[in-house]
Amino acid sequence: MLELRDVRCSIGKHEVIHGVSLRVEEGELICLLGANGAGKSTLFRTISGVVRPRSGEIIFRGEPIHRLGPDRIVRLGISLCPEGRKLFPRLSVKKNLMMGAYTRYRNRVEVKMSFQEVFELFPILEERLDQDAGTMSGGEQQMLAIARALMARPKLLMLDEPSLGLAPLVVKRIMETIQEINRRGVTILLSEQNAAMALSISHRGYVMENGKIVLEGSSQELMDNEEVKRAYLGA
Amino acid sequence: MSFFINQLIIGIQLGSQYMMMALGLTLIFGILDISHFAHGHIYMVGAYLLYTFSVLAGINYWVALPICMIILALIGVLVERLVYRPLRGSPSINTFIAAIGLLLAIETLVRGIKKDAVRVPVPVDRSVSVLGMSLEVQRIIVILGALLILLMLQWFIKRTRLGIAIEAMAQDREGASLVGINVNRISALTFAIASALAGVAAVLMAPLGAITPEMGNPLILKAFVIVVIGGLGSMKGAIFGGYILGVIEALGVAYISSTYKDVFAFALLIVILAFRPTGLFGERAA
């Protein structure tokens, strides 16, 4: 479904992604592990079109997308729920979700269905419909960010550190919901620092260090790997 | 008392003009972080367009109004595309210089075509008496016209998909592009709206005074004062700030001295910033 071939990116003069190749197949839940600064966020922003790769190719469902802008990429079916959420803080929950469906305004019936769908996944959002996004708790904001990304009806949903800064109980709740979204047919690429949690719900995983993929395998393989255990699972 | 009310109405009318200009500036600032110093000159072009259509071509004033709005909206789109967009991402001093350059270019161009001041006849040449003082009908048209435009703009920004996208982009640019909003198109739209607002202000105000190539200068200074007083990027601030400044100026001229007409705006600026550095409704420090 998604394939990256030797993607390199720079921020300013510094190359931060040094030739990353990876594949995501339809229906998978893939996790991308790595420490702070490993380049996970930059990689996600590159796939989304916010950052242009310096070289390499990104193919989505047979189509090269590395020269497209973010609005085109959303229309093709890739949504990013970014690190730091990037919500619209002074717009209501409802308007944030409406903006999530920005590209689908022609089909009102379907948008309505999407609203129902995200309310099913996150009932709290229906209660908070008229509240400004910026006044909600961190966990609620994270739910809204995921819901907003879902409103575009993505085929591939990328989640960048959805558990960052949240209480363990909320993290567990969000991870379960991510699994549920995947079961409903959305392919997911998830980046996490919380490796144990991410590996427990994903099918396969990649480990990123200093802008490179250093390890890949099924989640079970990664969980058993001594390097991963030492560096990411704290065992 | 009737003198006071008369001055108050004149103040509200001045404020209507200021408000429309400040709204455009604050929209542009909110979306693009650009200090669009040439906005007052866009207004001036609008006034000359009105002169061209209604005096030279003999078109009815009310027909000329939408024509001027549309042409100015297109000019606004061109300005964004040709002057500001190529500078995106460069240091803000560059956009600053570009804006000043644009302002000088427009002013010189207009002066080259028509050096002398011109006038446009008032469409409704009548006065009504308000509490024994006579008041030109055009002033009432300015007040009501601005109010109507304000309501339409509020509806657009709060209720329509594109309008909400403008607010969304002002609040988080990357978040906006990640939901599929084409930020270039929204920037162009914002410039079109702001310039059309300047067009309404120009067409409504032009019959009340002389039209000169320099007329945009004092106006843009005051519009910026209002944007800063109201809070950078805040629409509410631009609306209240516009009316407050208009009324203070009119009352100041009436009760203190008309010599200090342009001083009141800056005095108000200093006083308000001393107590609220972010402006009345703003979150960002000026």
C-alpha cells in the first residue's frame, strides 16, 4: 500500500533522514519505534507532504506522491495525526471535526456517518461538541486529533506519538481504540516511544535510529530481540 | 447635547471606515503574518476606480460598488501571488520592504495617471436633521453599509466551510494543511476578501472627501493602530478598536482641537498598550 524507497530529507542544511526504505501493506498496523530525535516525526511529515524529500521515492497505491502537497495527499487517503496534535484551539470540537472532513464536503451523508463513527469511538467528543478544542484535557485533545484525522476517511492513518504526555490509563484507552480503528479496515502506521505498548498492538515494526531504519521484523520478533529489549523495553 | 450626538454619529461613521480597513489587515495578519502596509493604497485605488466608473464612464454609483469590489478583490489576489507568496519563509523584514515598495509603486503609478485631487458626487445628495443638527445621508449610508458588510463577513467566517478554514489556518497553519486545506488558495481568498472590504470602504467614503494619491497613508497608519489596539489577528479587536478610535477622534476634534486630529489614535495606542500589551482581545504581544 505504501512504500518508501531510499528517502532522504533535510531540515535546513542538515540531512536528518538518511535513506529510509519501508513498506506498509493494506490492513496492517505497523509501529515505528525510536528515541526522541530519531527522525520519526520528520518521516511522517515527509509522507504527508509537509516536508519534501531530497531524494528517493514514496509510492502510495502504485502512485508516486513525494512531489505532491499535503492537501493532495489527504485527498488520496493518507491522514496524519501529528505530534503536538496541531488542533485548532479556538474552534469548537465540532468545527475541528468539520475541518477534518474538509476534503469531503460534497458528500454530506457520508460526512454525517463519519461523525457517528468517531462518536462511537470517542463518546466524550459528542458531549464536548461546542467546547473549544484548546480548553479540553490532554487526553481529550488527543482523541479529538485522532478523530479529526479519521474524518478525512483515510485508507492509511499515521499517528505520531499519540501517547505523549498522557496518563497511563488514557494511553491504554487510546491504544485500544487504535486497534479498533485498524480492525475496522484502516491501515495504521504508529510511531511511539512507549515501545512495549506499541509492540503489543501492532503486527510488524521498524526501529529507527539517527535517521535510519536499523531493525525490522514482526512485533513478536522485535519484542524478543535483545537490542530492542535493552534500548526500548527497559528489560 | 445634540452637538454631542451629531459628533458621535460622525465618529461611528469614521469608525465604520476604520473597522473595514482594520478587519482586512487583521485577517491578512492572522493568516500570513504579513504587515500589509499597502492596504491603504488598495483603498485609494478603490476610490479612483469609483471615480473612473461613476464620473468618467457615467455608471450608476450602486452598480459601480460591486464592480469596484470585484476588481479590488482580483488586485488583492495578484498582490498576494506576485508580491508576498514568493517571499514566504524569508525573514519578515523582506515582506516589510516589499510592502513599502508596493505602496510607493501604487502611489506613483496613480499620480502618474492623475495628479490632481478628484471628487465623486454624493449618490444621495440630501441631509436629514438629527435633533436639530443636519447630517448628510451619505454618512448614514456608510454606517449601515459597513454594518451589513460586517454581518455578512461574520456569517461567512463562522458558518461556511471556507470561512472556518480561514480561522483554522490562522490558528494552526500546519494543522490546516494536514486536513487537506490548500493554504495557498486560502491565502488568496483572504487577500480577496480583505481587498474587497477596502473597496467597500473606499466606495462608501469617497463621496465625502477629496480623492488623492496620498489618501491611503493616514488611513493605513490608523488601521494598524486599531489592529494593534484590538490585538493582532483578532477580528473582534478590529471591530471594537475601529469604532472606539472613530468615536474618540470625532469627539477629540469637536471638544479639544482639530489640529490634533491624528494624535488621538496614537495617544490611545500608547495608553492601551501600557495596560494591555497584547491589545484588547489579543493573545500575542504587539
